[in-house]
Amino acid sequence: MRLWFIVLAALLPACARDLVPRTPSARSIVLREEVVIAATPQRVWAVLVDLPSYSRWNPWLNQVEGKAEMGATVWADVMLGEEWRRAEHVVLAVEPNTRFCWRDAGWTTAFVYGQRCRWLVLRPDGTVLFRQELLLEGSSKKTALRRYGPALRAGMAAETAALRRRAESEP
């Protein structure tokens, strides 16, 4: 059993084990969602990084465990189509009121690297442009997109809309 873990760890590319968010390349698949939120960056940020509260507002991620801290492990139940899946993530970037990123950390990273970054941009009118990107790379990225693309897109859209509702509601 121990040998299996050693072999799998050796198969993971070094870049999949690091803590630096990747920049999309021409070979990357990137899914995007964005919305303007009528709230302060501080309010949106507070909702975004309060991981234990996701179960109260986030239809895509539920039962989130972990902390929004660099290098921390975050576990989340993710809705993919009609099915909940337990997913492990590692936090890559925590820039208060600006950017929050994590990447997948499960065994599937040997085949497809998944990274999700969220940005908050203060607009001149005091609202926040919230943008998130899901980056897919690796030998099985097209297979992952074919199999889970609709569920990933729907989940991102549902989460983005729910974040807006939550941040715009009374604290």
C-alpha cells in the first residue's frame, strides 16, 4: 500500500505540488464567470473566505472544511451534475480583498490540474467586479471538460450568483 503512494507521488508533476498559482497558457482550458456586486470589497471578501459558512449560501460547494490560509488544505463537497463529490484543495493565494486561489490536490492531479482563482476589483462607483476562473491543464483536461464541463460551468454560475446575493444582503 505504501509503495502505491510513493509511485503516485512520483507521477505527479513537480508543478502540481507547488504553491504558486499558474497563469493560463495557450494550451490551458479556462472557464470564467463574473458579476458586479453592490457591496464593498471587504464585505465580498468576508463572505468568500468564511469557508465554514459556504453551506449556508453556496449551492456548488458544501461542507467546506479548512482555512483560507496559504498552503492550507481545504476539503469540500462539490456538486458535479447530480452527485456530491468530496474534493481536496490546497490554498495558493490569499490576498485580502483582492485574490483567493486554490488548486485540486487529489489523485486526479496526476492527469488533470485544476485551479480556481477569484478576484475582487473595486470599481469607480464603489461596487466590486467579482471574477473567477477555473483553469484546467494536463493530459486529461479535454476528457475532464467533456465529462464535467456542463457541471463545472453550472456550478461556477450558481456560486457566482449566490455570492452576489449573500454579499448584497445584510451582514
